[in-house]
Amino acid sequence: MSTMDDLKEAFAGESQANRKYLAFAAKADEEGYAQVAKLFRAAADAETVHAHAHLRVMKGVGGTADNLNAAITGETEEFKKMYPGMIERAKSEGNDAAVMSFENANAVEEIHAGLYKNALDNLGSNEETDIYVCQVCGNTVEGEPPDKCPICSSPKKMFKKID
């Protein structure tokens, strides 16, 4: 194992901790524990600081064109290779909730790859437009959100505008 392997593992761990702590914060808020929620959000932010530091040391952030290419590669790998295998395993195990989670993510990763490709193809002349994310499945759309999400059928009100 090398230091680079350690950095990759640490980056993954810090990234996962960030997401988990934000979910924990939302649950604490829901249960009325505002101070605990604040603590979870603070820790999540600190984990982001750590993850970004590790990523910088790995030289994992390039110019915008390089970053778009890396994103296209990653998203394409997910929807073509990673998620299809996961979907099949979940189906074979009869885990319908996992199948739905994986299928939603798989469909959205393909959309992300297309959005990144379009951004790369138009780099330097990109017009600023609103972007919305479905808070049920993660579907990401430019412009106005649809009345009904084409991935999970959620209503338009489930789309969050991203600033």
C-alpha cells in the first residue's frame, strides 16, 4: 500500500462521513435536536475540509475542461458498469428497495454524463441557466423542472433549485 492509496482511502472515508453526518443532522432536526443537528453539520463541514485537502495532495483537481472529462469518465463508468451489476445482484437477492435505489441512480448518472459532455462541448460559451435536482431520485435538469419527474414520477414540487 502506498501513500497515494492512503490518500484515496482517506478521501473516500471523509467524503462518506460528510454525507452521513448531513443525513444525521437532518434526522436530528426532524426530531427537534437543533444543537445536535448543528454539531453534525459542523463535523460534516470539517470532513469536507479534510476531503478537499486530501484531493489537493492527490492533485485530483485540474482545469475545468480536465475536471469535466474526469466527471464524464466517472459518471459513464457508473451507469455502464457499476450500477448494472449492482442492480442484477439486488434483483437476484430480491432486495426491491436496493433495486429501485440503484436504478434511479443509474438513470441519473447517465443524465449527469450528458450534462457534463454538453458543458464541455460548450465550454466558454455556456449560458447560465437554472438547474434543478429531484429530491427523491436525484434527477438533474437544466431550465424548468418537469411537472412530473421522468425517473421517479415525483411532482414538480420535489425539484430543488441549485444556486
